[in-house]
Amino acid sequence: MTTTDVNRTGSAGLGDGSGFPVTTTESERLFARANAVSPGGVQGEGRGSTPFPLFMTRAQGSRIWDVDGNEYIDFHSSFGAVLLGHNDPRINAVVRRTMDEHGVSFSTANPLEVELAERLIEMIPSAERVVFSCTGTEATYHAIRLARGFTGRERILKFEGNYHGWHDYVAWSHHFATDEGGGVPTPVAASAGIPAAIRDLIEVREYNDAVGVRELLAREGDTIAAVIIEPVFHNAGAVLPEPGFLEALREACTDAGTLLIFDEVITGFRHGPGGAQGRYGVTPDLTTMGKALGNGFPISVLAGRADVMDQLGPKGDVLFAGTFAGQALGCAVALEVTRIVREGSIHDHLRRLGERLTSGIQAVIDETGARAQVFEIAGVWTIYFTDQPIRRFRDFARFAMDKNHPVQRGYRDWLLERGIYVHPHYMIRGFLTGAHTEEDIDRLVEATASYFRTYRDLLSEPAATR
């Protein structure tokens, strides 16, 4: 047994990030190999973990297996992209049929892209025209370029903590040390290599701050091309828009001639056939979607008003291109996903499981007096180890800004030891799928209850003292 095979969750219930409570010999060996050929041994920051990531090798339904043979209930669900569950047989059948009858990608016009575009226009309230790409980041990139081309303006307003991808247009203020002094947020670059000049094109406000957005657009709206927002703030777990907030954005954007972009890469199809805009009854000018649409296959969507979308080439003068845009396999998968989504049973299933999860964990919070909160919507669930209200990014970030926050790391390790996988993130966030069962939820609730009861004294202390 190696040192990393030992449960390192401390006696105080604090995870120190030095190891895992399961056998990780093969993951450690793979990480050593990966470090020699990839930066940090992973394909992107989101896959990183301390002291190394667990390398997963197989998934089926609600389960995932690592290279050491450990089996877990998977509440990561590929960052929420796997809406129906891993290796769903309906999707697999479509993939095989499409490869046999059509192929994978032609990079020419094909009938499946037409059929999918027609389907999405029926489903998404804002969709009068539709184009496809591969990732959510591509979709938000095209949306912002289009907004600038359509309006003739260059500045963008986004919200602190909202994540819209990795490109220079939006990689601002989505994860950083908070300014305890308060005041209007200032843009903070999320990466080296972003030209300093772009900072002058970014305005940042706090999520749920309708007054701040109204004031800015009333004063400077003639210079702002678009407001882009996660309509439900899932990058911070499950923070909901306050009543009237999205409506206020819609009104302020209309008055200023500014385009409203809903980034529904997570909320799209997970929150219902019409996404969050269908749930809340607020229609943006442009919408980006991805993740759940492909159930793990790479496909994304930019949809919106006809007069705006027609500015895209070849009809308009805003460049839109991509070798894999509308590739046959992705479109075929998305057609099957949307067929299932329109049936409605997946959302009933997520709602029942979500209610079971939150009621079970809330009962334990009440029993133990833990300073914690549990929330769930559309199968996205989160636990905040603080009892302070959370309505914006700073409310959460003052508690935890690190994947290895000791209480959260301790909780994740506790779950891992009991065969439950929650991906390392700067909050506890999980995604339910069509493959999860009531038994899966009960195992999560039971494991959470044992953690809360074991560390009752620790979790009843104010968050700032832990």
C-alpha cells in the first residue's frame, strides 16, 4: 500500500489534500506519465486535483470507475453534460445507426442539421435562427462577436462569478479573491495572456443587482453591445435569480438597444424543453446552449432573433465558420436527446430525485445544527458550508475560493470512501441524471448524514472559524 492509499481526512474532519481515502496506485502512476506530456498532467484546469486527479476509465448509467477499479455513484456527470446518464442505450443506438447510414462529419450541408435547427426553433422561445458549433465557449464567442457586429458597439457587461468559457471576451471575474471593501466590481482577468486593452471593453456587475445594471445601461448603454448572463447562476452552485431580476435586465437592454444573451450551456434542456428562459418566461435576444444537448457528445448552439442572427455569414458580414459545425453525428445525437426531453419524463425524474435529496440533507442539517445549506434545481444540487444567505458570487466566495477548502475536501473524501464521486470544485456541486435512482440519492443522504453527525461540533461553528 502506498502513502496515497491511506485515508488522509484529518481527525477534525478537515481534508488536507495530501491523499485519497481509496486505493489510487494506478491513478498516481498515470499522473506521473501525464505530467511528462501534458501541462499539470491534465487536459485543462477543470480536471486538476490535489495531489493528483483520479483517472476514470469507464462509465455506465449513474456509475463511473477509476483505473484502480474503484466504483462510484457519479454526481459529476461530465460537468452536467450527461443529462440522461452515461452510455444511454437510446443514444448509443442512434450513434451506431448514424455512423452506418451517414458517417461522422462531412463539413458540407447535411439534412440532419436542418432537422435539428427546425426542432430547436420549436423548443427555444428566443430561437428564430440557429447555428451549431462544438463547445459552449465557441457559442459564447460567436454570440458576443455577433452582438458587436449587429449593434456597432464594443463593450460587454457580464456578472461577477458567471462563467462563459475560456476566451478573451469573457474570461473576466469568474474566480478571484474578493474585494472585501465592496463597491462596484472591477474586471479581473482570469488568465495571463489576455491583452490589457480588452479590460476597457468589459463591465462587471453583481448577479441579482438589477439596480446597478439599470443605472449603467441608462448612462452608458449606447456603448454596450450585450449583457451576457447565466440566467440561473450554476457556476456558484444553484443561485437563483431573484423575482424581477431577469425581467429588469430584459427591460433595460430593450431600452438601451443592447442585446441580452442568456448563456444556457448548463440550463438549456436541463431546466426544461425551453431552458431557463422557458422556465422564467424571459426571452433574450441570443441564447447559447450545449452540454445536455449532446449527452456527452460535443455540440453547442447559438440561437436568437432572426434579424440579429442573419448578420452571420454568409448572409451577413459577421464571420461564422467551423469544420465541425453541424457535423452529422452530433446532430443525430441532439435530435434523440431533444426527442426525449420533449417527452417530459426526464424532468419529472430530476424533480423527484431533487426533492428527495434536499429534504434528506436538510433534515440532517436541522438535526445537527450544522451551519450549512442545501439547494437543488433541475438536478443541479449544491451544499454550502455556511449559513449566510447567498444571492451573489461574493456571498459564496468569502467562504471558499479553493478546491481544497478543508471542510469541503473532507466532505468529498468522506463521500469518495463510501463510493460517491463529487468532482473537485470550489463549491460542492453535483448533477443528477436520468440514470440516477432513489437508492443512489439515499446513499448520498446517508453518507452526508454520517459526515454531519461525526463532525457535528465542527460544522456548527461559524464558517469563518473553520
